[in-house]
Amino acid sequence: MSAAYDELLEATIQHLEDLKSRGVRHLAVEPETLRALAQPVRLQSASFQPPMEPGRFPRPAVGAPQFPKTLMPAAEPNPREAGPNVEKAVGSSLAPSVETAAVPPPALESQAKAAAFASLRERALACRKCPHLVASRKTVVFGVGNPDAQLMFVGEAPGADEDEQGEPFVGRAGELLNKIIQATGLQRSDVYIANILKCRPDTPGEASGNRKPTPEEMATCIPFLHEQIDLIRPKVLVALGATAVDGLLGKTIGITKLRGNWKTYRGIPLMPTYHPAYLLRNQAMTEKRKVWEDMLAVMTKLEMPISAKQRNYFLRS
């Protein structure tokens, strides 16, 4: 490689490190960018001027390697300066683009995987990055299920029952999720269940009730989930509810429009669907059927057998 290329690469790395130090956690990379970076670079001798200000690069001289513009990310909004729309602005930048799936590390042997999972659990249980959540939580709800599962469910955050028992989806919504899992022919122990947030969101001044996790809380906690996904390596992910979808995909168009449509997250097919709590509030057969159609699609993706009885669940005879 030429000196110009080395200088450009070093400056780019320094720029990204600067963004990281200022709190930027993710950047989007378009598919054409990845394709461009995969192409061999033809270099000629050229001079290069280092960036004059954060976030901007001068145009390299003729013959210098041209990095795609989408490699230059913009800093995330500062919650103290962005005004009343900060939650929407920050929330949309929580997750990488669904088209830019992260490449998981190599699969581990069984013993090494168990050790890595145990280490991850210990780090999650000891986490104190959100002092307000640490002060109010009873337990850290790490996750539960088969670490070799082909199917993984992702919710938003623990509720009161989960905080009490230290396990996700153990209340009424959890009972309904168990029934949905069993309807596919699997058991709860066959799948893995986790949340984006490992601690129950605090509710200051309230004796009961739940609140949505904030974008900042999800951004702080989601690296634990990423490690879980990379270790488990499921064949399919199911995102339960709008908040889980927002935290994973950064989508803001609503779960009603997203559910039933395959997405990709960290290189894994992702099915957004309604949260079981929604079905507890809305007992309409049509809504139950929508969730079941999503699960039929999941079963098909996993190449699971589907009986005529299963196909006809929640259909009027």
C-alpha cells in the first residue's frame, strides 16, 4: 500500500475514534459502500491532507483512494441540545442499518461457549452503568433458555414479575408466550428468551406499573444482547413488540406496518411481531391470527413441519 493510502486509513480510524469518544455508538454503512470497500484498490502516488475539522475530510489528490461518503458518519444528537424531539432522533440511531449485518465471531466449541456464556452472565449481573436502574432493581434479568437454540425471542425490558424472579417473560405475557411457543411444537426450554434491557426500568414515585426503556438505556445495555446473539447464533430472531423492534432496528413506522415482514439483524432473519401483552389487551381472533401467521413464517424459515391443524389456528370454520 502507498503512503497516501496509509495516511488516509489512519486519519479515518482517528476520526472514528474521535466519534466514539464523543458517544457515537453506531454508524450506518450502505450496501454499495461494503461492495466498494471489497474491491481491490488501484493506487498511484498522491499526497493527502489530514482532516481539517471533525467529521470532514478534504478531497484526496487525483489518484488517491476514494473512500465512499457513507463511511463518514455524523455524530449522534446530544440529548441536552437536540430539543423535544431527541428521543425520536436518538432512538432512530440506536441500531445499525438492517442491511449492514454485523459479522459474528467464529463459532466456539461447546466448552468454550459455555465458559463465554458464563463470563457474559457474570458481567451483566455486575453491571452498574445505569445508576438509577441499579438503585431500583431487585435482580438483573439476563435471559433464559437453550444457548444452542435455533429460535431466539427478544423483548424490551423486564417487568415487576421478571424483576422479582430474575427471568424474562414469567408474568401473564410470559404464560401466553409459552403457549405460542408450544403451539409451534417447541418448548420454552428449546428456545432462548432475552430482553434488550436487562434491568427493569425504574418508575420513581409509583408503586406499580411499567415504563418504556429510554433510547439511552437501550443503547447502554444492548451490547450484552449482541454478545448473547453472537454466542447463541440462532437461525431466526423474533422481536416482540414495538419497543423491541425500535431498539433493534431503529424503526419508527410502527409495529403494525412492520410485523409479518422479514428483516435482518446481525446477519440473522428477524421477524417483528406483536408483544404477547398486546394480545392480552386485544382478544380479537384476527389479532391472534396475525401473530400466529408470523410464527408460521418462522416455522417455515426453520424448516419445521406444519400440520393442517396448525395452519388453521384462529381461522373461522
